[in-house]
Amino acid sequence: GKLKILALHGWNGNGRHFDKQLKPLTKHLEELADFTFVSAPTKKWWSASPDFKVYHGIEESERFLVEFVEKHGPFDGVIAHSQGAAMSGILAAKKLFPFKFAILISGFPSRALIHQDLMRKNEIKGVSSFHIIGLKDDVIPPEKTREYADAFETSEIWTHSGGHMPEESWPIQELKDFLSKFLATRNKL
């Protein structure tokens, strides 16, 4: 069978809109994977305090996703953008539900105080990450995304010349190769 991938949108987004944004990529990956798009209960996975040290509402989002995965999962991996990509690292580090890989677009390490130990170098184990970085991203500085990649013990980085969301170019072949590894392992079992 195909890989099952959970898709987490960015801040102030929803699953339907994220599905549209990702179409230029996902239409090329359909033989490898099925994508399930989920919407955050309040359009965002948390609201940060002004100093970014507290993430209000994150526990509710964690519970919501754990329940969603119990109902619709299990999932082999996640694909996520911006705040959703940051959320994915928190889920992976806390091992809230099992998944093997994360495709993270313009992600960043959580700045909440409660997560600082989880975001240290090589702290996130057992989940391979593929980070997509826009060199002209004016929302999340590219160096933040690189720092985030360092938190994963196993990570790959792909850069493009665009901004916060790749418009023109997507790493289609690179992601086919990345996903094929997980498909091969899964179909051996």
C-alpha cells in the first residue's frame, strides 16, 4: 500500500487551503502517498505570548491531534508548513504518536520555554526530516529553519530562491526519493 501522510497547515490556515497550496507537489507524489489534511481547532496550533516564551492553546492542539490520529491513523509521516512544521517537531520530540518522517516547509524550532530541551541539537530521534527553505523567506528567517534541521538527528535540507511557500519550484524528485525509502521499508514488513 501507499504511505499515509498527515498534513498540518500554518498559522491562520486550514486543511482545505493547505491542500490547494500543496497541489503542485502532491499531484506528483500520488503513486507513493495518500495525504490527509487536518484543520486546527482555531485556525492556529497555538497563540504565542508577546515574548514567544508561552504557547497558549498548544495542549489543546496536542490532544486534538492525538485523538485525530487515533481515529484516522496511523500515519507514516507528516508534511507541514510554518507553524504546522514547528508543531511537527514538538509532536516528534514528545513522541505523542508514532511517525517516521516529516517534510517541513519553512519550519522553525519552538521558542516556548517548555520546549527548549526538546529543540537541542540532535534531540529529535527516530523521525527523519526533510526541510524546505526559502532563501527569500521574510516570515521565518532561513537560518532559523537550518537551526531547526539541527534538532533532528537525521535531516536533509533543500533550498529554493523563493519565499515562505515555494511557488515555482518544488523538490519533486528529491521527495520521491525520500518517500521511496520509507515505502520500501514498509512494504518489506
